Amino acid sequence: MSRVIDFSVFSSIKIGTPIKVNVMREKEPLEKRFLVGGANNILLSPTPPPLVILGKEFDYIKEEDGILKIGGATKSGRIFSYCKKNNIGGLEFLGKLPGTLGGLVKMNAGMKSYEIFNSLVDITLFSGIYTKQTIEFGYRFTDITEPIFEATFEIKRGFDYRLLEEFTKMRKKQPKEPSAGSIFKNPDGDYAGRLIEAVGLKGEKVGGAMWSKVHANFLVNIGNASFTDAYSLIKEAKKRVFEEFGINMKEEIIILDN
Ligand SMILES: Cc1cc2nc3c(=O)[nH]c(=O)nc-3n(C[C@H](O)[C@H](O)[C@H](O)COP(=O)(O)OP(=O)(O)OC[C@H]3O[C@@H](n4cnc5c(N)ncnc54)[C@H](O)[C@@H]3O)c2cc1C
């Protein structure tokens, strides 16, 4: 099965074109396709590799034997609402972090020291079930290369409203225009936003793309930005930061070119 997704609407940065995407309705291997979740951390060229997405069969939340089982296609907002309603703690940041369960786990997404891996128990891939201890993970990184169909979490009672307030405050300091979150990972002991600002790129525009004036590590779409507009700003930031500071900034965003 396949469907056409218009990435200028679907992706959080609102860049892309309508593209035919395969839909996985049951567990299958990835083969030579790229798996899209909610496209909140992806920049898509007009000619990306073949794409695939999980079907609604993987959009669910169940509690079984004191364990929370969540399907790979389940959106962060739904998981957040479930946790709040059922007084479950540890995933409060999902109220302020867009994504699907699979994308969140693959990226080890999080805010401050709160990451999705903190309360993860195991994940279901095509090749089997893997406990957290067998997966390599770190800051916005995991070594997972297969589709994540399901993940399970410990149930810690006690939803923390104070934390939610903290995350809400953090979000107020971020740009309102469409973006894909942070473009670069923070280099050890520094901040990508500080470096982009230091090389004079904060507020810099190419076409409809701009390094945000509010937070320099956010690339925002201020109107009809193209892939080329966004990509040229990313390449320029990398180049200037390397020339001036000798730091090779690593992208957090996934750039899908052919
Ligand atoms: C405004 C804004 C703010 C953000 N703030 C933060 C933040 O504070 N912290 C943070 O960590 N992130 C942040 N992000 C980035 C984004 O929310 C996360 O990276 C999120 O995990 C992306 O999930 P997704 O489903 O949209 O994945 P996508 O963007 O679709 O894909 C990201 C990666 O996950 C993989 N993937 C997707 N689904 C699956 C699956 N089922 N199995 C295996 N791999 C899969 C993709 O192949 C790709 O490699 C922000 C984004 C935006 C737009």
C-alpha cells in the first residue's frame, strides 16, 4: 500500500513536495527505504530516496502487567495525554516535543536531562525484541537501524506538573515559525546556537529560509522556503564555524537528498 504525502504540509518545517510513500501495515524489514515518522526532524529534498511510513496499525497505547506498550506510529501528544490522565511520570516533556514514538526513540529525543531512554524498557524491531541495555544510545543518538514497531516503558506513578511548567517556559523562548527543531547537535562544552551567532549568521536569510533571530540554532521557514534555501544556510554555518573555531558541527536534523 502507498499514499501521497505533501511534505510542504506534513513536515514541521513545511518544506517539500508531494511524494508517494509506502505504508507498512505489518512488521517488515526496511530494505532500501527511508522510514519517516512525523517529519519533525527531517529536511527533504525534492528527490529523496524511497520513503516508507508506519500505518495506523502501529498507533496504540496499552497497559499490560504494569508495563506501558506503545506503537511506533503513536504521536507524542497522545502519549503525553495518556500519561497525564493516568498519572504516569517520566514522559512529561512529550507535551512539548513533536514526534512519533519511533522517531522519538530513534533520536533519543528529550529536553534537558529528560530523555525518552530514561524510562524505556525495550523495543520491538523486525529482527526481535531488544532491551535498553543492548542498545547503544547517547545525546540525540542511538544505533537503531531498523523500524521500531513498539516500545515499552516502566510505569512510574506521579505525573510532574512542575516539570511540565518548566518545559512550557523553555518553549516560550523558541521561534514560532515552522522549523525542524535544532539543526545542529551542541558540540561538547559549547552551544550550536552560540557558534552560529558568533559567525554572524543569526537572522541571515536565503530565499524563504532564515537562521532564527530568537534562537540561532533554529532554521525557520518564513515563507515558501525551498530545500536549496535551507540547505545552503546549513552548509554556510558549518563552513564558517569550522573556519573560525575549528569545530565540525554535526547535524541533528536528517537531510534527505538523493
Ligand atoms: C519545534 C520543534 C522543537 C523540537 N524540540 C526538540 C527538543 O527539544 N528535543 C529533541 O530531542 N528534539 C526536538 N525536536 C526534534 C523532533 O521533535 C524529534 O527529533 C522527534 O524525535 C522526531 O520524531 P518524528 O517522528 O517526527 O521523526 P522524523 O523526523 O520523521 O524522523 C527522525 C528520525 O527517526 C527515524 N524514525 C522515525 N520513525 C521511526 C520508527 N518507527 N522506527 C525507527 N526509526 C524511525 C527516521 O528514520 C529518522 O532517522 C523538535 C522539533 C521541532 C519541530
